[in-house]
Amino acid sequence: MSESDITVSSDVRKAVEFERFIQSISNIAAYNNINFADYQALRFHVAELFNSSEQSMNSDKVYFLGKKYSWAIRPLSVLFATVIPVE
């Protein structure tokens, strides 16, 4: 397996986890009557983190998202636990 295969595999895994995250927060937002603007803002912030050129996600940004969007803390935790490499 080449390095490019590993990168593609990692990118696919991230995409799958991101889609799973979106589905989770969508369900939570609908069930708990979360403001649509908050839901959209969370999607935007997480997508921005995923698309950033930085190799690792800034822990301060992750912490901020957890504090600001506490209604989505479980999906956020699962998402970041599965896509952030342990160093």
C-alpha cells in the first residue's frame, strides 16, 4: 500500500465521519427544536476545520465548538475522536 493510498483512505474515512456527524446533528436539531441558524453555523465551523490547510485541528477551536454548541457535544466528541490522530 502506497502513501497516496493511505491518504485517500484517510480522506474517505474523514468524509464518512463528517457525513455521520451531519446526520447526527440534524436529528438532534430537529428533535430538540434547535435554531436552524445555530445548526448551520455548527456545520460551517466543522467543515471549516476539516478543510483547513493545517494538518492537525486546533484544540482551542474544538473546545470552543463544544462550549458554544453544547447541544451537539456527543456527535462532536465522536467526530473528533475518530478523525484527530493521537500523537
